Amino acid sequence: MAYGERRIVYILRSIADPERHYVGITADLVSRLDWHNHGPCGYTVHHRPWEVVFSMHLPDEQAAVRFERYLKSASGRAFAKRHFGIPQGTLGKGSRRE
């Protein structure tokens, strides 16, 4: 499998409002974090700046979508709380924009 096919599932925390989190998928986490912090629009624009609190490389987009969906489920939010200290109910909706 080529490295370029991999995807990253990430969780961001708002520095301005630490109870606010965001889950997303990308192929380039550095560029995507820059977009969240400086881009012109989107859910994250009102809670800037953001920092990465978790990221995981997955082998392809299908696996990344499944894991992102899991993190947004009730059991996934409980998992994030238990393993990453993220309060349940604070994971915002993410998008799959590159």
C-alpha cells in the first residue's frame, strides 16, 4: 500500500474553549490544522485557536471513516473520555475535507 493512501483521524481541542472538541479526517494534518486556525469558514472558525490532542494514521479512507464515525458515537465518546481525557458530549462534527 502506498503511503499517500493513508488517512489521519484527528481530535482537536479549542484553546479558547477547552471543553470544545472537533473530530476530522485528513491526509495532511499540518495543513488541516492550519486551515482550522486560519481558514475562511466552517464549524471551527468560532472557537479558534485549535490544537491537536489526538491523531492516528489509518491504512485507507474507509478505515478512517469507520473510526471517525465510532469516535462520534456514544461508545466512541466514552472511549475518548477514558483514553484522552475528552469530556463526553464535546466531540464536534468533523468533515472529510482535505
